[in-house]
Amino acid sequence: MIRLGLIGYGKAGSAVAQVLRGDPRFELCWVARRTACSEGQTLDQSEVPLIGLEDINFPNWLDTHPVDALVDFSVPESLMEYGEELKDRRMMLVSAISAYTEAQLNYARSLGEYTRILCSPNITLGINFLIMAAKLLRSIAPFADVEILEQHFKEKPEVSGTAKKIAESLYLGADKITSLRLGGIVGHHEVIFGFPYQTVRLTHDSIKREAFGTGAAFALGELALCSNGFYTFEDLLMKKLREQLAVH
Ligand SMILES: NC(=O)c1ccc[n+]([C@@H]2O[C@H](COP(=O)([O-])OP(=O)(O)OC[C@H]3O[C@@H](n4cnc5c(N)ncnc54)[C@H](OP(=O)(O)O)[C@@H]3O)[C@@H](O)[C@H]2O)c1
């Protein structure tokens, strides 16, 4: 069983904690947030300790509460706060942080020399699979017209970062993204391939934040089988795909 420490217990982290706690491959040993917690505080209806990094000495905490991997759903800066501990203790890292600077990403890459590191600005299994499938179809049919449609709740002001990432992966300009803002849609992404005599639509709908947990669990399971290094979600999916192709 892989022992885990989760950093970040906000909107995403609390949903991820639920998924990790329910997965028999993992033992969620503790969860850390930034602000102080009362002594002995635990996650709702569990014995999993909830700690505040502001008021503890993290290396001392790790001495008494060792884990095999950290899962990060906090802020970009925290990588620099625990990075040396990853290195010294050879802990794996699955980081979902979406907004690392280039310097922070370079630091994460350098940690791959000592342990297994995964950074993924989009950690849902579904979106990563959609991107992989869209890239494959684009390479098979470069003559097809391709457009991206994204739909989100009315209040979301900006173009979806995921839609931009899909466009980038397919070498499409931002003008190929159409955004619709309607009611309470959580997140819909669609890549439409227009052939002369047929249309192919690859779609993904987000239902709940727990999907981030499913992606983190997949990444942890795969990363545990890898050697030291820096990986993207696409690397792990491609490895899986190659294994499947070798079997059939
Ligand atoms: N890759 C993906 O697909 C994906 C999906 C969702 C979210 N994310 C990323 O996950 C992160 C969290 O998103 P969110 O919506 O859950 O944000 P949020 O609700 O604001 O939660 C942030 C959490 O991080 C904690 N935190 C802040 N600074 C910290 C520090 N220095 N050390 C440890 N913990 C710290 C906060 O502690 P307090 O509770 O004490 O304030 C809080 O628990 C963001 O970076 C976001 O980009 C990625």
C-alpha cells in the first residue's frame, strides 16, 4: 500500500482526499493546509490528521509521519518549501498545480534526478485521454477541419485554460476556440473534426471535482511503476498505450 500525504485542502484538495481515502491501493496518512489547525484535528468522520504547515516543523512531522508520496493541490510556492524533503527522503510527487513559473518547473524537473515526479496542470484522466486521442486523429487526418467548443457556467469570464491547452496540443490558434457561457455547466470540452463525408466529435464533461482525485490516483499508481524521473500525464498515458499495443 502506498502511504500518502496530501498538501492543500481547499475546493480541489477536499474532493481529492475523498477519492484517495476510498482507494484500497493507498493509505492517506495526513492532509496539510497552510493555516494553523487545532491540535488533534482530523478530516471529517475519519482519523486522518489535518495539520497546518504554518505552525509545525514539516521535516519533524515527516520523521514521525513518513509517507511514500506527496500529492499537491495547494499553491505553486509550496514546492520550494517541501522540495528538499522529497529529494532527501526519495518521496514521489504528484503535483496538480496549474500555474508553476518556469523556474519552479525547472526545479521540479531537477528533483527527477532523485525521485519520481509528476506535474500536470490538468489532472483529469478524461481530458488527458481526449487530448491524446485528438492528437492521434489529427496525425491520421491532417486534412480535416478542427474546431474546439468549450461550455462553462455563466459567471466564468475567461476562455477555458483546458481549451487553450487542447488547441496548443493540436497546433491550433485561439481563433479555433468557441466559448459558450450558459447556466451552471461545470465544464464541457469538445473537439470537432470535420471531414468531407463524416464528422467526429470527442467530448468530455466534468461532473464533480472528485475527477481530479481519479486522475491523481491513476498518476500515483503509474508513477509507482516508473524509475526516477520527471513525467507528464501524457508520458504515463503513452506508456500505458504502448503496453496495450505490445499485448495485442
Ligand atoms: N491540475 C488540475 O487539473 C487541477 C485541478 C484543480 C485544482 N488544481 C490546482 O490545485 C490548487 C488548489 O486549487 P483549489 O481550487 O483547491 O484552491 P483553494 O480552494 O484556494 O485551496 C488551496 C489550498 O492550498 C492551501 N495552501 C495555500 N498555501 C499553502 C502552502 N504554502 N502550503 C500548503 N498549503 C497551502 C490552502 O490552505 P488553507 O486552507 O489554510 O487556506 C488551501 O487548503 C491550485 O494550484 C490549482 O491550480 C489543479
